[in-house]
Amino acid sequence: MISIKRYLEQTETESSGNGEEREPSALLPAAVGAYRSALVEMGNSGRDACPVLGEELQRELGKLAAKLDAELCCKSVKETEAGVREQLQGWGRRTALHYRQKTSEVKELLLVMARAAESVGERDQRCAQQITEVTKRLKSIANLEDLTQIRASIKQSASDLKGSIDRMTAEGKAAIDQLRAEVTNYQTRLEEAEEIASRDSLTGLSSRLWEEGQIEYALLAAAPCCVALIDINEFKKVNDEHGHMVGDEVLKQFAGEMRSACRSTDAIGRWGGDEFMLLLNNCGMAEAKAQIDRLREWVCGNYTVQGSSGPMKLRVDASIGLAERQPGETMKELVHRADAEMYRDKAASRAAKSL
């Protein structure tokens, strides 16, 4: 980052000094590309570390990277540096607060369980004292000679013993019911949190973290499977020309069409940005290709979105890379092959348009 700024400052100084602009060396594009990739990976890591808050960080860092692409100068690099620092610091504070809140909820649940256990212990102690008193009273009956007094004492002792047992049963049931209600409440909240973490907040599809888990499970199974990586062509152009709100609407509609076109047994998720991942379970390459052909025909075409001046139609196309699982292959290797196929499909599409 510092080297890029110094290079640009030096270039601007030398250019203003002699009136001639220097040709940027090969080092500058490579450095900017590396920095842009680092921003993307920061966003990906933030999303993986905290799925609930990482989507926003990923989106904002993507905007900063796109801005750097649009205008490369010393000022834009400095503004990008400040923007990245602001986003990372804000995300760090929000994430720390989020996990502190979750930690507090766990502590609260433990305290509820501890209070319930303490309540049960106190109840048992009270009941034990009452039973001890009844026992003493029964022992004292042996010293009584009047039958009427013996009968009355036994009757009173039996009544007290029954009352003690009834109270113990009622208090135990109340304590158990309260504990069950508290645990059910926290279980519901935990399931809701897990659901949020497993879903992409924008499209409603599965999150990348969940999708990766499904691929890992599939690789451990003996059944065949294929992975498809889908990338919307020229999506950056949609954001640049129509704004990110329109871009988000395209992503949501595209995700909905994908969900409609896929089988119920397949796992589909948002991989990041304008990329989606499809896991075709129990599916060989021949069947997967047929499925992808149907998917391409279904999701590619005209989409109607709400623009600043009203409804408008946008043509949406996608590049798709397909890879079949190989024995002993890792998830990273499988996804890498699908990614390479996707870029080959994208290159072929560009070549066809240029003819």
C-alpha cells in the first residue's frame, strides 16, 4: 500500500516537473492487482469469521476495490486506504459486540440452569427438614398411653407428611417447567442464529460457509457428485450504470430463478459477489451437463427490475464451470477445476461476442 502511494507520488512529481507523463511500469498494475485481491480476501475472511456481519464488510471492500479500478491516482489510493481502515475498524467493533452479546446469552443460560439447580436443592432441604420433624413426632408416639392422643398424632403426622410430599412434587414440577421453558427459549434463539449464519442475507440462498460444508460431506460419501460455479457476466457494468440497488435486485431475482430450476436434492448457495455455487448430489457428469444446460436456458435472459426512472429490462447472461468429483480429491481442488472451467466458458462467450 505504501509502495503504491510512493510510486504514484513520485510519478506525479516527475510528470509535473518536466511536463511529460511517464508510462507506468509493469510493477504498478501488478501491485494494484495484488492489493485488489487482498481486499477481496479480506471481505471473504470477514464473511467466514462472522457470517452475520461479514456480508456488509465484503460488499463495502468490493466497492472500494471497484473505485480503485475506475480511477488510479495518488488521491484515490489514499482515499481507499482511509476507507479500508474505516471499514475494518467498524467491522471489528461490530463483530466484537456481536460475540460479546452471544457470550452474554450463553452466560445467562448457564445462570438459569444454576438457579434451577439451587432452587431444587433448597426445596429438597426444606422437605428433608419437614420429614425429619414428622419422623420425630412419630417416634414420640411410643411414649403416649392415651389411644385418642396416639390416633390424633398419627393423623396429624400423616397429613403433614402428605403436605410436604405434595409441596415437593408441585415445586419440583414448577422448577422443571420453568427450566424447560428457559431452555426451549434459548434453543429457539440458537436455531435462529444458526439459520441466519447458514443463509445469505441478500439472496436467501445458502451461505458460502454452509455450502462448503455440504461439499465436504459429499466428498466423504461414496455417491457421485458434481460442482458448478456460476458467474453473472458483466455484473460490474450493471452496478456502475444502474447502481447497487439495481444490482442487488438482479442478484435476488437470479437466485430465485436458480432455486426454481434446481432439483430439491441439490445444494445451491451464494459463493460471493455475483458468483453462485451448485452442488449436484448423486449426479455423474453426463446428467450434470444436461442439468446445467437446462439451468442456463432457465436463468439467462431478460430481467425486469425497478430503476430510478421506473421498471426496465436488463439482459442477464452467465458463465458456468462444471467439475465432477474425482477419487481422493479435496474440496479446494474440485472447486478450482470448476472455477477454471467457468473462466474458459467466460472467455468463449467474450470471443463469440467479438465476432
